[in-house]
Amino acid sequence: MSSKEKKEVELEDHEHQEVEDKIPPELEALLQTDHTTGLTTEEAQRRLEQFGRNELPEKKTNPFLKFLSYFTGSIAFLIEVACILSAVVQDWLNFGIILGLLFVNAIIGFVEEARAESALDALKQTLALKSRAWRDGKLVEIDSAELVPGDIIVIRLGDIIPADSRLLGIGVTGEATEHDLSIDQSALTGESLPQTKGKGKIAYSSSIVKQGQMLGVVVKTGVNTYIGRAANLISITNEQGHFQKIVNTIGNFLVVITVIMVIIIFIYLLVTDKSTGGKNKVLEALRKVLVITVAAIPVGLPTVLSVTMAVGANQLAKKQVIVKRLTAVEEMASVSILCSDKTGTLTLNELTFDEPWLTEGYTKEEILLYSYLAAEQGANDPIESAVRFAAKRDQPLVRDSPDHNVPGYKVSSFLPFNSTSKMTQATITNTNDGTVFKVAKGAPQVMIRLCGGSDDAVHAVNSLARRGLRCLGVAIANDPTMEKWELIGMVTFLDPPRPDSAETIARCQDMGVTVKMITGDQLVIAKEVCARLGMERAILDAHKLIDETVSEEEIARRCEHADGFAQVIPEHKYRVVELLQNKGLLVGMTGDGVNDAPALKKANVGIAVHGCTDAARSAADIVLLAPGLSTICDGIMTSRAIFQRMRSYALYRITSTIHFLIFFFIVTMVYKWQMRAILLIFIAVLNDAATLVISVDNAQISRRPDKWRIGQLITLSFLLAIFLTAMSFAHFFIARDVFGFPMNIGIEEGKEGYDWRLETVMYLHISSCPHFVIFSTRLPGFFWENLPSITFTIAILGTQIFAMLMSIFGIPHITHAIGWGWGWAIIGISLAYFMVLDVVKVFVIRTWSFEMTAKLWPTKARKEKLAKRRAEAIVQARIHANLEKIKEPMPTVHEARKK
């Protein structure tokens, strides 16, 4: 065989690539500590002052200042102004109502946010509290917070490593050691397998030692460690949530139009009012505009939305989905990308026996038996544990054994694994016939060499390695001399997908949510897991996320089209989420480890899965109590139902506010007519109280991620408000001109000649007609496609029946009795009119497009997005046309083959 042919069957190298920090020369100089004496107390104190304590800094928010922060925002500021004006004009009833609503909104927000845990606190708990270090020539136990760069520390089995440390390859007593450490850093990096680290390698803070012991020199402490950088990413991630931005956008719009119209009315009243003068004139004008302001402000908007989300959070809790941040309920409905951590989330985080590769003449049961005989019983090693578990499950002889012994076989001698031989070896006696043989299990290259070489085995190992499968060779020597080894095959291992992961991913994709896998494992492992989960295998190496030769936009595009990311560190996960958000996408992130915490905090919705670390749980917005991701699908469906309820209320409330402002602006400016404050308060309080039950209404759940579509929302609100205003003026003119109800202009309330009938008619109309519109706004289609719940219907109709009875019979000093005819006529017209408006709503929604939004509400971002969409559409059309051309000759080819 030629050298070229031999090269083709050599074992391929798939070494683990680990990100290592560069240590500057000035720090390197401090690491040359004598391992037999360690640092002196004086030097350690000096370095402690220079580098700080080995702990994560804590930033506490003053609870009082946090509570005050809930009194900010456009709607809150306008409510506060109205509250002050109420006190100035001594309208104490309004003052009390407004102040009460202000505090209710603040208390709901404060209480919900106070339930969240501190992510930094949880990260601190993952650090070791005590460490053994050499100081002044003595091995002493010190607080881990007092460690400094250059400290010599003892790292041994079971330890949580207290600081990033370089391994010295020296035992605790100073002797050289050939045995490497096995370190589990899955919670930190997301790698499914423990990593073997020897002299010169870095053991990261908060990772756990699974095997071995060694001295190490502390390299970095506190915020400079691997975990410290993760904590820093969490502390700087404090952005305004998507939902808060939407509420502020709606609030800003309503506040602006309210303020403009109220100022115009105020100036008009000052100029035209000749009845009083000076201070009284100003106070009277303020009193009149205050009424309009209070009625127009959507004071109930934050409260109704908060209650709707709170009810939704309670529904999710019953499905073992715990909501920590209330607004995450709404944001989850809009998530279009779900970045999922692999290890422990999509997979079991348990190394499991996979299908073996066998040489001719051997079976799976035989390789399991011999692997078990060559396994070190009781060893705290994931591979040995996987072998023992698989044999107990699938090998009949081992399964029936009450202990670790195998019936019919006796282990007479055993050589454990060491870093030199790279294998375990056992001498076995068959107690049935007295024959003796040896079995060995170890690294593939060692076992192949032991058996004299095998091209087929090398090909098999290379093939398995390309799929990311970890494998060990198993061999037997059963000749009389027990020196002639024969290869049985390769046992393979993989952290397998959870049983429900593939189904969950398919369900998410059906709901329009793209799942992207993120892992600290190698590219080949990521591709293998993707294939088993039914995902595409376009995996991006995370190091390409920081390629300085490529533009930010191009990197973001790659992220959007990638199916997953491999060899990531916390900074990479954070950057993936950031890049996708910069593309305008709402991103969900699932995870369970410390390494996931920054990305969980950065994502629009951070989801900590079952069995997660405290750090992940605290950084997340939602916590899953059931294993796997299947409950996420339930969470998405529930959150979309909640979203529809919230959007329907927002559409109704914006429509009502615009209608109210337009009608009273015109009727005040043109006819100088106003409604008394008490009736406006009745409308505002009763109607908002009734709409609270929208939180339990039936909802039409979208099959795609939901969007607020602010341009469509405001345009539709304006159209519906204009139709409502037309109906309001119809009632006003018919009551005034046809039936002769006077406007009471210039007549004081309670004086002779004061007639309340027009006011009562308009009160019942303005209370009922806009309110019944909520039966239409509650879903995007026609109102009969998904009928409202009984509770919702009773609440809405109940308030209007109450208003109707107030109007029919009259209440002294509040309403005038207008009789059954007027009462039933107004309610009947209001009910019929919402059906007319329903047709308008459906027409607008079905004909609406992003292009229309960009034209009606043009912004720079929308114009750029529209241009980009048009360019992409042209490219897609060209690709589709080319594909059709390729497909055209295909029938002819098939026909030729048939012939």
C-alpha cells in the first residue's frame, strides 16, 4: 500500500477548540509565584488593593426610587398634570379618582417587578466560598473573595473552581503529576462533555472538578473572570421592553392630540367667555378643559393591560410556565425567533450510549458485555456511567445481575484508565468453563493500534467523528497467550435530544417561530444534533460573529439565515440575540446555565428551562417547571390569546379617545356646549371597569407571530372614530333640532329653564355607542367568527343597561328622565352601528399592507425597509423564474427513462 493510500485512512483530528484569553505581559509577570511557598500576606494584600476582591460587584436599586419610576411616562405625566389641575380648581372628586388610578397603576407594576430575583445574586452563589491556597509557605484555607492573581491554589475532585486559574501540572504536595483534570464546565460554556485539562490550560471560575487534583495559579479574579464577564453583560442589559415601547408610543400619540386640542379649547374659552373676568375666568376655563382632559386620558389603559397580562400569567402557571416579568406575556406572542441552548434544553445533558460500530461476527449485546467488563465500577466518569447504564438496560446478563458482577464471569484483575495508556484493561475468567481472556476499552487510535491496525475501523472512527459522536474502541484477547488482540468494535456516545424536542421544534415552526440552536460544542456535534431534531444543518461557527472584515449588516444577515451556532461563549450568545434584534426581530432565548444568563437577560423573552441554575432562573423572564420545551408551545398559544385581547382593548380605547376629542372639540368650539363632569366620570370609570373582563374573553389565536402594527392601529382608530363622531352629531342634531331639546347655553345648572334631556341623550349615546365597538375590535375578522364569552358579554351589556336605566328614569342632579323610547332607541342604534363599523374594520385590516403604513406614516426606517423588501421581492421573483426554467425539461427526462 502506498504512503498516499495510508494517509487517506489516517484518523482525522477533531480536537476541541477552546477560547483562551490573552494574558498581558505585566499580568504574566505576577503569575511566576513559587508553588511551594505561595504569596506572602503583604504581597497578597497589595494585589488585593490593585485588582479588587474576587467577587461580583453588586448594584442595588433603592426601592423608593424604583417605586417613583412607575410615575413616569407620557400617560402618567398627563394624569399627574390633570391631578394638579383638579387640586387648583378644587375639584376634589376628580382629584381623588385620578390620584387613585395613578397609584393603582404604579403599585401593580412595582409588585410584579419586585417578584423577580436578582441575577447577580444568583451568579455570586455559583462561586466557591472557601479555597485552599499557599500563603507564607503554608497551605491555608481562605475566603475565595480574597484570592488575587498569582495565588497558588489547590484544585481537587468535587471543587468549584474559585477563580480563573492556570493548571501547573503539579500535585498538591509538589510532585509532578501525569493525570489531567476532568472538568465539567457545561453550565458555563454549554459543552455537553467534561473537558480534560492538563498543564498550562485554564480552569474557569465556577466550573466543577470531576476527576483528579492539581495545583493552579490564579490568573484572573472577580469581573475579569469568564463568569465575571457574563455578570457584566447582565448588569449592562437594562433596556426598555418591547411592550413598554408600544404603550409609550400609543400614550405619546394620545397625549399629543389631547394636549393640542385641550390647549386650543382653553384659549378659545378664555377669549370668548365674557361672563367672568380675571382669576375666576381662568379657573372656570381650567375647570371646563379639565373635564375633557380627564375623560380623554386613557387612565385605564395601563391598568387594563396589566390585569389582562396578570390573568394570562395565572393561566400559564397552570401549564407549569411561571412568568416573572409580566410584560413577557405580551412579548412572547410576538417572538419570531427562538434561540435555544442545546445542552440540557434540546438535549438531556446526559452522555448516552448510541448505536455501536461492530466488526464482523460481533453483536451489540456482546460489545455491551465486554464494555461493561472493562468498565471501572463506581468511577465518577460520564463515559463509564453511560456504559454501565446501557449494559444494565440492554444486556440481558448484566440486566439480571443484582450487583455490578456479571453471572458466569469474574474479574480477576483490573487496570484503570490513565493518561499514558489511555485505556482500561480487565482480565476475566469464564466461571462456566474456566477459560481466561482479557478485554480492553480505550481511545480509538490506541485500540486500533493494539489490534494491529484496521482501515475499516479508521474509516468508521472518522465517519463517527464527523458526526460529532464520541467513541471508544473495545477489544478482546482470548488466545492462550492473551497477547493477540481482536477488535470488537466502537461504542459511541452522544448527549441525545429530549424525546419531545423534535416535535416541539416542528410545532414552533408551524406557528411561525424559527428555532435556532446555540451550543458551546463543536460544529460537527451541533450538525449531528440538528439532523436528529429534524432541523437544517446550516450551523455558523460563533467566531465568525466577530469577523472585523465583514460588515455588521452582513453578519446580522448570516445570523438570520443560520439554523444554529457552535463553539459559542456567553459573549457570542449575547451578540447573536443583539444582532437579530437589530434586524427588527423579537427574540426568545432558552437556556439553563450560567453561560446563558446574559443572553436570557438581553432577549425580548428569556426562558429558563427545567433544572436550570439560579443564575439562569434569575436572568429569565419566564421559568419552565416541566422538562423540555414542549410547554413553550402552550406558552406561545396562551400569550397570543392574551395579545389579541390587549390589542382589541387598545384599538377600542384609542378609537374612543379620538372620537371623544373630535366630538367635544367641535361641539365646544362651534356650539359652546359641554357635558357636566359627573357624567364624563361615569362614562370613563364604568366603561373601563367593564373592559377589565376582556382578560377572560374568548380570543382568536393567530397562527403567526403577532404584531402591534401601530400604523394600522392608529389609522383604523381614526376611521372608526370619524364614523362614531358622525353618529354622535346625528344624535345631537336630532335631539336638538327635531325634538327641540335645549343646549342650556348661558343657563346655570339648577336654575329655572335648565333642561338636562339633550345632555342625558348624549350621555347614553357616548357611553354605549363607542363601548359596543369593543365587540368588533376584539378580533381581526368579522365579530361572529369568534363569539365573546358569556362573562365578557354580560359585563359590557350590564354597564350600558345601567346607563340606560339611569337615562330612562333619571337620577336627581345627574340625569333627566328621557323615557323608554329614547333609552331603547339609543341602545338599539349603538348595537346595530357596531356591526356597520365591523365591516369597515375588516375591510381596512384585509386591504392593509406594510406599503400602506410606510405611505401614511412615513419614517426613515419604514422607507428603508420598504425599499429593501421591494429589492428582495425582485430577487426572489428572478430566482423563482429560474427554478421554473430548470423544472421545465424534467417531465421529458422522466418520460425518456420510462421508455
